[in-house]
Amino acid sequence: MEITSHITLNSFIACTLEL
């Protein structure tokens, strides 16, 4: 559960940094 949440959060952060 924590791993999936971490991956989702990391993906969101990466998307924000790309923008």
C-alpha cells in the first residue's frame, strides 16, 4: 500500500517538476 502511494506521489512530483 505504502509503495503504491509513494509511486503515485513521486509521479505527481515528477509531473509538477516537468511543468
